[in-house]
Amino acid sequence: MIDIGKYDHAHQYFTLSIQNNNLPQSAIPTHYNGIGLVYDEKGQYDKALEYYEKAIEIQIKSLPPYHPSLATMYGNIGLAYNRKGEYDKALEYYEKAIEIQIKSLPQYHPSLATTYTNIGLVYHEKGQYDKALEYYEKALEIDMKSLPPYHPSLAAIYSNTGSVYNDKGEYDKALEYYEKALEIQMKSLLPYHPSLATIYSNIGSVYNHKGECDKALEYYEKALEIQMKFLPSYHPSLATTCRNIRLVNNRKESLRQLMA
């Protein structure tokens, strides 16, 4: 229901179910969580947190201390704080989630990988690149053991890792991981999937940083070709790619004039 964007309908369903008092007590936290997810998807993070906290207050009283549902709720709260830019609060809740997951789930459960990835994303946002890499590596180890070799989650971790190396200025390492992500995406996604445009653009950015203008243009143009097929003409991502291409061409022209 939430996935297809019918936020108001979802909100009404969850709210009326609670107000009508026709739910067993055990189902009320699930519905509070559902309302929280609706607000989260709408970008109303304070309202999302309000309902997540209602849910977890009930769950703490009714569930064993290391129940996986508690980890899920802590993870949702962490994500809301992350989206608000409150990174230390996000880490606090992600760490509560991972503590429970380590005690309650098998060693290589995909949910552990998801939480490790989320922690890595927060450290990346905080500019703590080595910590981000540490958690991405934990996630990658689990996903490599628990998922098929061309699963999109592996591509996401490789892409995230590439982004960290790009931000660290380690461009060859960034390319190594972006290319791993691209290899998986080319095998697992449709030829004009938006994620391919993103990875092409990221690779173009690395080559741009390396000063390899022709390679940068090659990948920016691959990204643009895909974006033109699935994005409206006024979409910001299209504008960004066009601007990147223009900037690289201007750079090439400046270099040509210097060498003339």
C-alpha cells in the first residue's frame, strides 16, 4: 500500500483500525509503525518519529528484550533521524538495532547487512570515511555469503564503497568498486534502469576528477541517454548531467587553447 504512494489511503487505513478498537493489542504497534512509515515517506520525519515511538513504547513492554521486531523499530527510528540529518541520533538507534540483531539472528542474516549498511551511510555523511568503509565491509561479507552473486544489494554496497573512495580522493579504488556495481547492474537490471544512469554518472565523476575528460564524457553521455528515456525533460538529474557534460567540454576547450 505504502510502496505505491497511496499515502493518504494508507494513513486512513492504519488510523481507523486503531480508532475502531478492533485490533488485538499485539497488532497496534504494527499499525503505529505503518503510520510512521507513511509520514517518513512524505518527509514528515518528526511525525514519523512520534508514531515510531508510540509503537516501540508498547513493544518494549510486551516483547522479550532482544526480539527482532524491536530491532526493526529501532532501525526505522534511526532512518528517520538520518533523513533529518541528526546523524548521532541515527547512530544511537542503529546501534540499538544491531545489538538486538546480533543476539537474535543468524550470523549472516541479510537484516544485519542492511543495518551495517545504514551505519556506514551515516558515517559517510559525517565524513568519517574509514568508519563508513568498515561497516560497508561488514555488510558486504554478509551479503556475499547470503545472496546470489548478482543481487542488487551487492551492487548497492559496491556503489556506496566507491562513493566513499571517491570522496577520499582515491579515484582508482572508486572506479574498482563502481565497476563491480556496474557489472552486477548490467546483469540484473533492465538496460535503461535509473540505477544504471546513476552508476554511469558516478564513474563519469571519477574520471572527471582524474582529469580524463574523454572518459568522463563517455560515461556522462551513457547516463544522459538513459535519463532521457525515463525522466521528464525538466528533471533535476537531467539538468545535472547536462551541466556536467558542459563543464567537461569547457574544460577540454580551455586545455586545447592552452596547448595551442
